[in-house]
Amino acid sequence: MPELPEVETIRLGLDELIVGKTIDQVLVINPSSFPNKSVEVDRYLIGASVEKLKRRAKILIIDLSTEYALVIHLKMTGQLVYVNHQHRFGAGHPNDSLVGSLPDKSTRVILHFDDNSTLFFNDQRKFGWVKILPKYLLTDTNFFKLYGPEPLQKKFNLATFKSQLLKHSKTSIKAALLNQSIIAGIGNIYADESLWLARIHPKSLIIDLTDDDVARLFKSIIAVLKLSLQKGGSTSRNYLDAKGNKGNYLKFANVYGREGQPCLNCGQPIIKIRVASRGTHICLKCQQLK
DNA sequence: CACTTGACCTGTCCGC
DNA sequence: TGCGGACAGGTCAAGT
């Protein structure tokens, strides 16, 4: 599920909701969802408070007041939803209905705070995970050493993007965008959206792209990610933010989920093909293979 | 070596 | 209505 805009939306929500709160209970309902949890690590968690929320690529980091952090990957269907039993958002806010419905059968880990509020880690497909790790390991030279640049950071520029792509010149551009070591945070939805906006066929080999193609793609990636972040991410099936809201980006999507519908640039029907063994949405007229 | 494919899981949808 | 198969936002290990 969550790609960069979704994880960032969750991070912003949790930043409002849980900073300063103290953990008083951790329940692991599905042990493989928290692979390094043990009785001993309870003492690093219980009594610790939440210091800061961070994100690197699609990974969320909850820095605690101790030497440790909770590191979370939501993979395809993970959710982190906060519920405060003393607080209602009101006016039909989706969070209010979660008060009674969580935990549910996809709840894998529960973090409980001493103000009686709760953070639920739900994950239908069980691919996601929570780990506790010492903060000092969570750097780009250690835990994140296989991750490429963050596309929304100021220091990410066209020259960096181009040199990252050229490390893998014989692969398709779509596979490259999905490769977290080339550029961090892009997944299937935003790969398709960025390639459509840049008018590039996803099967194009990197070596065949012109400088102009790469420049358009660079701009398109940033535009697409920023728009999605502004819309609170994409909800295709499962995604919810920390308050239980769905994302609104897919209403603005140009190709993802629009197979059979007219291309918003030329009117030809969008088709769905397979590239890098992922479902891939394109307009054949606007995105011609080189 | 660089690159691609299956496997991990659960649930849903579509065609017969 | 039931059943099998394909597919779903991600990432690895294992294959070519």
C-alpha cells in the first residue's frame, strides 16, 4: 500500500496526535508483525514516551525518549490508526466509528498510551512489520544504506536523478522507479502517474531515454508526489491515515485505476499491461515506446 | 554481474 | 451460490 505520500501523511497525523505520550502497554497479536519483540524489549518500550516522528523512503520511524525507536514498514496493507477513547472528532469524522470497531481481525500490534489512547497497527496481508532498533543505527550509512535519495528533499536535483538512473541503464524505467536504491518512496501508483505525465513508456530502457525525457520525468515525479501529499495520499483499497481518513489523490489520477477510460490528454482509452511484473497503466498514444 | 521472477499472506472480484 | 484463478499499494531471496 503506502508509498511516500501515504507514509508522510501518516507521519504528519501522528506528529499531531502522539508526540509526548507515554507507552504503558504493547500487545503483539501476530508475532511475525513484530519480529524482534521479546519480554526483554518491553523494558525499552514501557514508560518510554514519543519524541519525534520521522520518515525515510516508505518507512516510518517513531523516535522514543530512550535510545530506541520503533521502525515500521506498512508494505501493501498496513495501517497505523490512532484512537483516543476520551476524544471524539465529531461531525461524522471517520475516526469516531473506529472507536468501537478497533481492534479488528487484521489488528497485529497495539500500542497503548497512559492517557488511555491507542495506536493500532493493522495489516490484512501480514507483510508489514514493526521493529524496535537503537536510534544510532537508523542512518543512511547503516540501516538505510540501500536507499536512494528522497525525491522531495531540496538537495535532490536533476543531476542526482540522472546519475542514479545511469547506474542501471539496461533496465526499464518503471523497474528503476520502483527500485528504492535508485530513488526512495515511489511505488506502483506514482510510477505510473509520473511516467504518464512525462509521456514516457514504462518499458523504455534507461539507456534509450533522452536528457529531455529524464528532465520531464524528474519534474513529473516531484509534481505527482506533491499533489498526492496535498490530497492526503491514495486510497485504492485499505489505506487510512492516522485519524482514519482515506486519501483523495485517486480522484486526480490520470492513469492509475483508469483502464478503459479516456486519456485525459488525448482521449484514447487507457490500457493496462504488465511491466516489471506489476500492473501498469498507460496511454499508448501519449507514451510511445522508443 | 545485472536483471527478473516467485514467494510471502489475506481478501476480493470475475468468469464459468 | 460455489469454485478456481488472477490480482492487489512492497520487498526479498532465488532464479536466469
